[in-house]
Amino acid sequence: MATKGQLTGMTGVYLVAAQLSRRGFVVSPTSRSAHGVDLLASAPNGHRTLAFEVKTNARSFSFWLLGKKANRITSRSQYYVLVNLRKGMEEYFVVPSRIVAKRMVVKTRAAGRSKWRFIYLKDIERYRDKWPAAGRQR
């Protein structure tokens, strides 16, 4: 059975897929084992393909947790979509991977054994609804 966190994550992925489709992309979710890519989106003419990693919050709206490799993914075709789900409202921040890598914060937990990786809303606010264009159809 899926946990509440998994359901929140899945909700974010499908909401982002819908947003990209509305903007003219052909979108496909990846398998759960694809590291760093939740969605692949291509222009209808096939001339442009982008990869999207989706991070979704339903509780804390001021930061998102990131994976260990978030500071190493810096491709021009890779984006993070950071989603805030509030009652009756959705917020999307479409951030290039190079910006996430630059702005990512790493803090060591009190015990010193594990690290938390995250990005603050205040550092990516300007990327609210900055969706890439699908390009012209031919």
C-alpha cells in the first residue's frame, strides 16, 4: 500500500504532466527506477526533448527535500518542478537543474551521520510558473 508521501509525490508528477501537456508537450512518465527523471517531454515535432524531476510538498511550503545527486545534475535539458499543494491551490516552480545544483543546501543532522539536502522557496521564487516552451509545430 502506498504511503501518504508516495501519493503526494505521484499527485505532483501527474499534475506536472498535465501542465506540460497543456503547453504543447508530449509527456511520458518514466519508470520508478529512473534516477533524476520523473517525466520526459518532447515537442510534437520531436525536435526538443526535456527531462523533469518533480518534488512535491503538501505540508511544508518553504523548502523541498532533494536527492543526493541534485548538485551533480546540470544539464540544459533537465528541469526540476517544485510543487506546493495547498487546499484548493497549486504552485509550480520550474527551475533549471543548474540553478538547483547551485542553490542546494546541505545540512548534517545532529547525530552527524546523515545529511539533509534541500532548496528554499526564497531562493527559487523567481521561477514560479516559468514553463519552457514546447516549440513550434511543423
